[in-house]
Amino acid sequence: MKLRELVLRNRSYRRFHQEVPIEHQTLRELVDLARNSASGANYQPLKYILSCDPEKNAAIFPQLGWAAYLKDWPGPVEGERPAGYIIVLGDKIIRESFGCDHGIAAQSILLGATERGLGGCIIASIRKNQLRQALNIPDDYEILLVLALGKPKETVQVDAVGSDGDIKYWRDDQGIHHVPKRSLDEIILSEA
């Protein structure tokens, strides 16, 4: 699959075939993509917690916010929850700030997941204190992101932003998740 196709297939999936497992080795391979990605000043301050265990997943799930624009949707129901998670942490002993390293890592992981027929969602809405307690995460690590992963159970469709300029994603009556995107001409301010 070419990079453009991977990027276009890589959507934020929030409903999964929970019964389809993700192997621990797959999570390791996805983190290895992140490990080999760019890092500011090559500090490499990111660390990861992997979970494909249903009990551990059950401890992670309630600590996450799922879709801010879908006000009446509390998140995926049992049977549609992620089969795995990768928690991205910043090691404060290595560095106090993490720049955009976690964004680069998350994109690398999700592109790798897409290549494998999986999908995911980058989640920054995290009850960090509760997650820290649930997983006994030491204070030396800042919780940056949680990546929810699994075999997608929903269709995500990219639409053009309408004339009203509304960029909020939404679901239609068939459960298709619509994501408005600005046009290329709108986001390029100047061309030589």
C-alpha cells in the first residue's frame, strides 16, 4: 500500500470488533515503528505501556473520553471496545517536555496498524490520575496519549467542509461517521 492510501485509510475509529484479538507481538511491532521515528534532538523520551489483555483493557477503558462532538454517545459499548491499547508516556527523567514526539509516534503507530488491517483512535481526553492509579504508573512518567486499537467495526467517511464552515464530525442514521475536512486550496496560504 502506498503512503497516500495508508494516510487516507487511517481514520479515527471508535468502534471495533472486540472479539478479534490483537497479538502482543503486533503491539510491539507497532511501537518499534514509533521507536524508529523522528524525535526532537534525538532524546527519545517516550515510553509505552501495551495492553491486549481483556482485564487490563477493562481498567483502561473507563479512563478515556471518546468523542467530544457526539454529545449523546458515551463511547463504544461492550463488544465494540478496543482489543488493545498503547499508552504513550513521556519519561520526565530524560526530558521535562516532549514537543511533538508523541504526535509523530502516534501517527507512525496508526499507519502501521492501518497497514495490518487494523484501526485506531488517538485519545488525549484521559482521566490521567485514575489511569495512573489503575496501572500503577510511576510519577516519573507523564501520560501523553492513549491509542485505542482493533479491527474497525464502523465506516468513517471524509466529507468536504460545508458552506457553514462546520468541522464537527457526526454520525448519520446508518451509523456512518462523517468527518468534514477543509479543502487543500483553503489551507495553502501561499504558493511560489
